[in-house]
Amino acid sequence: MAQQIVLFWFRRDLRLHDNLGLCEALSSGKKVLPLFIFDTEILNLLPDTKDRRVDLLLQIITRLHTELKTYKSSIQIEHGKPEEIFQRLFSQHPIAAVYTNRDYEPFAKERDKKIAQLCAKHHIAFHSYKNQVIFESEEILTQQGNPYTVYTPYSRTWRSAYEKGGKQNFDSTRLLHNLTHRAPQKVPKIQDIGFQDTGEKYTKYTFPKEIIHSYEKNRDFPGIDGTSKIGFHLRFGTVSIREVVAYANKHNAVWLQELIWRDFFSGILDTFPHVVHSCFKDKYNELNWRNNEEEFEQWCAGQTGYPIVDAGMRELNASGWMHNRVRMITASFLCKHLCIDWRWGEAYFASKLLDYELASNNGNWQWAASTGCDAVPYFRIFNPYTQQQKFDPDETYIRRHIPEYGTNAYPKPMVDHTFARKRALQMYKEV
């Protein structure tokens, strides 16, 4: 009888080091077959076959595949529906258990529940672990045992818990000799999974020490290279959140606060999944959004006539990234100057951002729209002109992204700021 093996299912944890689920699989006493699935139930939702994220994801998987060759192993790469793939793998291999790391998005939780049920049907164990956050939602609670919905007290409790016992890492690399030995499998081309080459090139993340050490001074100025740009790598798990937080805890408290926001929003999504489609604060579901499609298209294209807004949207469209301060300005403009539903903007960002994570994207959009937990008050409406004067005083960022700025080719403002502000206040006051 063939020797039993275990599967380790890579998802948002695409690295061999400090990977808890992988570490547990490698410690199981059985040989480990690594698995990655290009999930068609996710891929089929993407609006464009030229999606930078899919291109980069395939490059990351290819690198992982190359690393595994060092250990005389290789990754089993599949393309299709997870349930059907597991059904087939269970018939092809003597599998004792499936190991993976947890995901907190509603779709992922439902998928994992189905796979766990399928495993149980075949008398196969299903194990999942915490690996993409420092603390899960039920680990950081108020004294009454309730989830936090306000960031500041959450962050205090988070930091206290971290100092008491949150500092961990898991040496999965020392156990890699426990992988199954097998001939290298074929890595698909991007066309094989129904997508096109975008020309985007993946580069391994290295901590930008100088940027992080002066993060609080420069992070709000989009014309300066002053942010960590780590979001994409956290999204796909090419870096360990535990290592990142340990570094931030040692070197920059302001950067650490931003990383704690990520755990906070992950907990909100896990505990209150209705936020995916509804306002966190129920009363704001009654907002009478204008939702003018033509104006939305102008915003998407960076043609609003407000330079800081347009520069941000053009940066996003051209690169799949936008400076964080400018994300707040562009989101506020859509919701409060144009009175367009935050869900429209959230979906547009979701289709473009390389670092897209549902929890953070949703949380930040609801923050900007004043509909979320611990959100900016509805009457706080960013003035794009004063934001520009304060954070891009030399117009470095604007000129970088708007070549026709200062000429007749650049559009006039699509709406007057004072008028738009009054209209937004009226809309919010009605609820």
C-alpha cells in the first residue's frame, strides 16, 4: 500500500519561510505535497483578461516552484474549481490530511467550509491556521467580551496583547526536507489560465529601511517616495506579517499603527460580513446617492478638473497603485463631492489595485464615506485644493501624472467645491 501523504494548500501565503500552516504540515510525520489552485470561481469574476495581479501571481508561483526544486520537490498547480480538484486528488493520492492557512473573507470562508466537509466525507483531516494577521477577531475583545468597532481602544488592547505573547515566528524552512520528492511539474503559461501577459514584473520585497525610519515625516506627501509599498506583498503573503510587524515595532510606531489597522479591518469583516454589501452603520443604507454614471466615468478616468484627484486616478489606472493619502482624497471626492455610492468606488479600486484586500479596501472606503465603523464624521469633507497645497505644494505629484496640467487641454472643475460640500451635507443630514 502506498505511503500516505498530506497536502499543503498555498493561497495567500506564497512563501516557504515563517509559514505556520506549512510548518504544521511538515511536522505531521508525513511527506507534504504542495498545492496551488488557480480558482476559476475567483478568476471568472475579473473584468479584464489583462490583469496585472494574475500575471504577478503566476510569476510568484513560478519562483516558488523553482525554490522547491532545491528540495527535490515541486508544486502541484491546478486550474479549476477547488471542490472538483480536491475530489480528483483524493482519488489519485493516499491523502491523510489537508493543511492550509485561514482567510477571513466571506467567499473564502464558505469555500473552506465546503472543502472541510468534502475532506470529512473522505475521512481526511482538514487543518487551518492563523497566518495572515497577528490577531484574529476573537483574540482582541473588549472587557465585556465584544468585538471592538473603534480603532483607538482596539489598538491599545492589540499592542498590549502583542507585548504579552504576540511575537512569534515559525521556522518552516528547516523542515522542507519533509516535502514529497517528485519530478518538476509543468508551470502553466498565463494564456493557459485564460489571461494575457501584462508586462508587469515581480520583484522580491526588501525592507526600505530609510523610508520606514522616516515614515511619519514623509508618508503623506505623494510626490516623495515615502511609503513602504508593502501592501501587495502582504496581500499575497510573499512576506510574513509577523516579521513585518516585528520590524515596525522596533523601528517605527506610526508604521506599526497602519499595520494594526489591517488587523482591525480584517476583524471587522470577519465579525460583520454584511459590510461587504451594506453600510456598517445601518442608517446610512438610506442615503440618497446621486449615482450619475457620466460623472463616475470622469472620476474613473481622472478627468474631474481637480488636479490631486485626477493625478491619483491616473496613477491607479497606469500602475495599479495609488498613494494612501490620495486614496482618501479621491474616495472622499467621489462620495461627498459627487454624491456617488462608496460601493461604486470600492468596486473600481478592487478591479485595479495590486494590493487589493477586501477588508482594508472596504474598511477604508466606508471610512471615507462616513458609513463605516469609527469613520470620519459625515461633515468632514476634504477640500481637494487645500489637500493639494498641503501635501503636494510643489505640484511634483500632479505634474508627474497629468502631462497636460496647466494647459487648455486640462478640464475645468466638474463641480464647485462650496456647492458640492453643501449638497453632500444636505444628503447626509436627511438620514
